[in-house]
Amino acid sequence: MLIEARWRKEKELMRRVFGRFRPFAEAPIFGFQGHLRGPRSGRLYEVVLESNEELYPQYDPSIYINPRIGANWRVSRYGRSEPELCVIKDWNPALSTFASALRAAIKYLNEQDGIYA
């Protein structure tokens, strides 16, 4: 279950490391939203990282990328109509963060962007 101190630290870390990503919170859902540019195509991708207050940090946040790219997608755990990216393998509730999830999304985007262009 998310506690205020953890959310404060998550926002601080994201501001320092990924300053263009902005926090949002609409209880019980919260997370970060921003854009990444594809390294080969130059396409702008909207990226949303979100979780549920009751489940974080025990479970990794959901990652959404629009437009969708590649094939690593699963049904959204939080009821969204669009699927979420499935790339986080070693989630550790004590050590992993939203910044960790965004790094996984960046790695995936770097591998997938422009492959079929």
C-alpha cells in the first residue's frame, strides 16, 4: 500500500531523473505521464506509468505507450481499454521505483522504434 513518504520520494526521484514526466493522482490511481521521442523514427510517444494505491509498491506500475509499438502487450490490470506494456521482469518492492519502470519502457522503445520503418 502506498504511503505518503514513498509517493513524495518517487516524485522527487522522477523530477531529478526524468524531469519532463509529471505526476498525477486521481485516487486510487496515480503515476506519471510524459513523452519520449523514438530514437530512429523521431516519432513522439506518449508514455503513462500508473498504479493503484492499494497495490503499489508490491506490484510494478502499468506502462502505456501511445502509439503502441512492438508485441509485448497484455490486458490492462486497471481496467483501461488499451493494453499495457509487459516488460518489467525483476520488480523488487523495496528497491524498484517508477523511474525503474520508465527505464524499462525506454529500453523497450529503443529496441522497437523504427524496426519496421
